[in-house]
Amino acid sequence: MMTLKRKEDGFTGLEAAIVLIAFIVVAAVFSYVMLGAGFFTTQKSQETIYSAIGQAATNMEVSGPVILKTGTDSKVAFANFTLILAAGGNPVDITKVVYTVSTQQGIRELDYGNVKDGLRWFNNNSNTLLERGEIIDVGISSGNGANLIEANLPFTIEVKPAVGASLPITRYAPLSFAANSIYEVY
């Protein structure tokens, strides 16, 4: 009589190989998904850092001294300063810049409408963007806050573009003012 005997020794090795291959495939898919998520997160972090650097850095800088001009009454009639684009800075739309004149006597905030008559462009290409190679001279009149500047006291003119960090210009006024005079303040 014939008896049927099953020998499953070979199948056990084959089953183990199939299970091992399945584990490897699942691990490969899982690692691919994890690496993809990591790369995506790294890219988003990099974009955030570059955006923050662009907003934290100032795009403008002062070129030269601040000029104070007095009138016949020996009070400051004009405060002038020159702005240029900082190295590596993005162009700045001057119509969106806000100027703040602050002294111990008070604070005055000015927009483009307040200072547009006191702006003088050099090397301008007929737009309102301060770009590389261009220079803009900003003049703040006594009616717009220059009269707040008094002798022997500090004053700050803060230039705040729409994008990027503000540029504070802090100076000390001369010890005294004479009528119809010009003072360079560093």
C-alpha cells in the first residue's frame, strides 16, 4: 500500500524567502515615503529661511551725511539724506516707503505724498523703484517734521520700506543753529 507523505522542508525555506522579500519591499516603500517627506520639509524650511532673510535685511542704506538746513528763524527748515540700494538688495518702491521723524519733542510719520516734493533722483530710469546704481535724495521739510529737530539733541529718521527691515538713521543735532546755515550731521 502506498502512503502519501508530505515533505514540507523545501516549502518552509521558500515561504521564509517570500516573507523576507515582502519585508524588504515594505521597508523600501516606507523609506521612500519618509525620505520624500524629509526632502519636502527641508525644501519648505529652506524657502522659509530665504524669505525671512529677505525680510530681515534692509534693502537701502544711507550714502553720506544727513544735511540740516536752517531758515531765517534759526530752526531746522529741511533735513536731507541720500539713499542707495544696499549691496544685494532688492529694488524698493519709493511710493510705498514710510518715513518716521522722531525726537524728544515728538514723532511724525510721513508717506510718499508728504515727501514727494522733496525727492530728487539721480540716474533714474523713469520709474519709482530705487534700483542698483540709482540714488535718491530725500528732503523732509519743516512742515513735515524737520522742525522737531532741536539743537544738541538726538533725532531719528526711520525709513520703512513695504518689504524688508527698516533703516533707522540716528544722529545728534549740532550744539546750536545759526540762521540760514547748512550742517552736515554724521
